[in-house]
Amino acid sequence: MNSFNGIIEGFQVAFSLEGMLFVAIGVLIGTVIGIMPGLGPITAIAVMIPITYGMDATFALVMMAGVYYGSIFGSSTSSILLNTPGAASTVATTFDGYPLAQRGEAGKALAIAAIASFVGGTVAAIFLMLFAPILAGLAVSFGPAEYFALMLLGMTAISSLSEGSSIRAFISAVLGFMAVTIGIDSQTGTSRFTFGNVNFLEGIDFLVIALGLFALAEVTYLIINRRDRSFEKISNIGSIRLSKKDFKEISGPMSRHSVLGFIIGILPGAGATIASFMSYVTEKRLSKNPEEFGKGSLKGLAAPETSTNAASTGSFVPLLSLGIPGSGTTAVLLGALLVLGVQPGPLLVSEEPSLFWGVIASMYIGNIMLLILNLPLIPYIAKVLKIPRPLLISLVLTLCMMGVYVISFSTFDLYLLLFFGVLGYVMKSLRFPAAPFILAFVLGNLLEENFRMALTISNGSWMVFLGNPVVLALLLLSLLSIVLPNLRRVKKKI
């Protein structure tokens, strides 16, 4: 009965004038930012953090959630029209989306992307409503040892599942831990790694890290890599109408990969990128005509699009219920919630029911708005790609500088922003993923505190980890998430 009352309260928040307004603003901004190549959902969320500062936490998260799945949808538009994925999660969309556009069926491809996104997001929102409270209830019994193991699992998963070398991912995570240890230790009161600089006593603000590593790094990359690539432009978008045969063809992939995407999304560290590739490969294996994939297959387009949006919604399960990000983007969202004074976790359902259920209910409205707004606006939204690069760079730089300075009114933080912007560019150039860095920074304090609390409660006995079956299982999963990817690489070499 409490859950039912919570759902009703959530829909009241979502259907309020403010709720619908912020959902609309979020999905519209997210779509526009997502269309721009190189500016994915992480950058979109990072740029929105200073805008939401001082807002009501519920409506701030509602808007940022809209920005999240709106940017995923926008990334699909550039993937289909220009063969340029706006985010890593829509790379699989280019495999069959762009060939469809090349043969004059761009309208159909964009319509399928919109419908698949709607189905995946809506089905996942239903699952989110059903399973998030269950996970929250189970998590209430978790103590410091269990939370430490959970956070360790999230860290090892996102590091080992990041694109490219797992060693680079772990190095990135170590840098994140190093950054979070700067400042005064909350348990002993001693200063750590401040190098005698009083500006470091309060630590490094999350916003400086997020805007530096993502937004400013992308801007730096755009400035340095000025050479324009010549893309084949699609002048004739064509009709967006789908026949009954088309609907019949994509109905199977949409139903299958709504579930698969949601399951992958709730796994800490997996995220939408892995979900999209797994769905594409799975659908190709299930298909009776696998040779059609890569040449404009409707199934090959519907599968990753459905899975991507289902995974994006599914990643809110560990974020809201356990306080554990399911992806790099939700790691940024977690930091944004902490900035707003909200602590995600098992008590969020009882302490902040309007926020918890309001965000979930807003996803229904957001997916409907995306479908209604984007289908007729497809030809106009595509023109956003023609925004001059200098104007785009100036806008992002202004938002970054204003956001950091307004919060702290410290010029030292501006220097730190510049430092992390350069660091982000270097990491991007050397193919070091930034997601493990930001996740280690967000979870570092909680990981350390729960580890030390668990040892304090057990009087220093390590059996608090090894003697607890739940903790032991989570630690073994963490070990497997590190070992298995390396074993696969060894097998491939053999």
C-alpha cells in the first residue's frame, strides 16, 4: 500500500506544471546536446549541474534525467544522418542506421529509432517501478561491510568493462582515488595531501572534476583537432511512416531487448554502450538473415536503440536504490545529487518519496514527449549540426567557468578547472577512460569510510568480509569482473 501511495505521489509530481515543464526542458536540451558529435550524455549532465544548483532536488533530478535519455536519443540522430555517433552508446546505431539513410530511408530510420527508444524506455520504467523498491528493501539490511563490497564491485566492473585497455581504466580509477583523498580526513581530522595549501583543506569540488574531465576536455579536443571531416550529408530525409510489415519486423527485437537492456543497465559498470553492442550481436545471431545486418537491417537498428534506452533507465535502479552508479553518466548524476544535498540509497524511498517516485513517473512523460516532439522536428533538429564550432566552444566554456565560480567564488577553483580540463584532454588523447576516474572520485570517500567502519566494528578482524556470505559473494564477483576480461583476451591470442 505504501508503494501504491508512493506511485500516486510520484505521478502527482510528474504531472504537475513544474514537473512537466522541467521534463520538457530536459528532453529538449538533452536532444540538442546529444545531436552534437562528441558531446554525449555525460557532458550534457556535467554542463547542467551548475544550472540546477539551488533548485528543488526533485525537479532538478527530473530535468537531468530528461537530459540523460534525451541526449541518448539525440545521439542517434547524428549517428543515422551523418554516421557520427554523438555518444559511445549509439555507435551500434550507425551500423544499420546510416546505410538506411544512404539509400533514401533516413526518415524511416529516425522513426524506428524514436519508436524503439520509446518502447525501451517505457518498458524499463515499468520494471524500474516494480523492482527498485524491492532492491531498496533488501539493501536496508546492508551494513558497512556489504556496502564496501558493493561499491568495490561497481568500481571493478566499470574499470574492466571500459573500452580499451583495462590497465588504463584501473590507472584512471587510481587517479580518481588520489584526487578524493585530498583534504581533511573526516574520521581523524588530519589533513591529507594538501601540500600546505589552504585551498585544498576542503578537498576538490565534484563540479570542478566533472566539468573539467568531460566538458572542458571535449572543448579542448575540438580546439586542437580543428580539421573538419567531410561527411556525406543526407539532404532528403524522406517519409517517417512505417508499414505494418516494418512494425512486425521490429516488434520482436524491441520486446526482447527491452528486457535485456534493462538487465544490463542495472549491473554496476555495464551501462548503455555494452547493452547496445550485446543486443546488436545477439539479434544478429538470432536472425535468419544475418547477412542483412550492416546493410540497412531494420532489426539491426531497432535492437541497439531499444537496449540503449532500456539500459539508460535501468541504470537508475542501483543509483536510486543503492546509491551505486550503474554507468559513467549516473556517476555524474550521483555527484549532482550529493551537491543538491540528497543521499541516494535504501532510505531514499521512505525519506524522499516524492523524489524517488517522481523521477520514475517522469520517465513515462519524458519518453512520450521525446516521441511527440522529435518525430515532427527531425528535419529541424538535424540543423543543429550546422552550429559554428566557435559558437559551440564559447557557450560550453562560459557555462563551465560560470558554474564553478558561482558555487565557490574562488579563482583557485578556476585554475583547478583548467588543470582537469587539460588532464581530461591528455587522458582522451592517450585513450584513458574518464568514467573510472569520476566514479572513483564519487565513491572514494564512501568506499574508504565503510571499509574502516567495518574493521572498527569487527575489532580489526578481516572475517567481517570473509565470514559474511553476501560480502564474500560480492567480493568474488568483483574478482571475476577483473579476471574474466583478461582471460578472454588470452584465449583470443591463443
